[in-house]
Amino acid sequence: MNKFKYIVFAATLGITHVACTVESAGVLGAKALTVEVIDVMWPKVKARLTNNTNDTVVLWDDWNSWGWYTFELVVHPQIKSSPPITIRRKEAGFTGNFASGRKLASKAHRDFTINVFDGTWDTPATLASLNDYDHITVSYTIPDTPEAHKYGALVGMWKSPPFPLKK
């Protein structure tokens, strides 16, 4: 059974944010999805999600509240005593909100380009340059919700291995 701790901020229609601590990797297990960073051309990060299951799965679209908060980036400094910086999507209100997703076939992948300075991410201005940073990781999370079960979305949290930043 998946154990999530939810912090939920309600909007007029739907959920606007879910932050969770995942104690289980999801209904299909830790290896169901692979997340990897395949390129960084700052401020753009290209991430790849791969479906490792034998089934077609659903990944939420990011225009709605279910998919808006699925990605999280962590930039790790060169100086190990300095804290990493976490980048998440900004809070958003959804007025025409409903769950929708796209199918990802067995063993297929989908690439996502994340621009952390496009105005939708809560990115500190201090990250204008990555000169003082060593590597980046990307995580992808789909909380265990009734809609996830209804539409067959993957449930869990997956994290990329560290991607070294080019100097």
C-alpha cells in the first residue's frame, strides 16, 4: 500500500498543489518508470520518462492540477556544506480543471523540456548561472488519488540519477 503525506491547498475547482513524501514507489513499483536528465542548456532541462512496464500507462498532462506539480528539480552545489536548491512549479489556480493525461506505451519514452525561467517555476534569481553547482536531479511524482485510479495513471515518485553540470 502506498503511504503519502499530503499538503493540499484547495482551489475553487480541484486541487492546486500536492506535496508528498512517498514511502513506496507506487502501485507498479520502483522500476515502473525511469526518470533521467538527458541534457541541460540552462535554463532549460531536458528530462526523459521511460515506461519500463509491460503495460501502457498514463502520465498526467501538465495544464491541469494533477499534472502541474509532477516535476521537481534539485540543483546541488559544488560546496557540499551548502544546501541544494529545489525548484517547483508556482502555485496556480485552475478554473476549468479536470484530469487528463497521455498514454505511454510499454517500453516507450517521452521527453520533456523544462524551462525554469518561463514564469511558471519558483526559481531563485541566484540560479541565473550554474557556475557554483555540481549536478542536478529531476523527480516525477503522481500522488495516489481517485483520479489516478480512474484513468490508470502511474502512482509513485521516481528520481533521476545525478546529472553533472557542464562548466
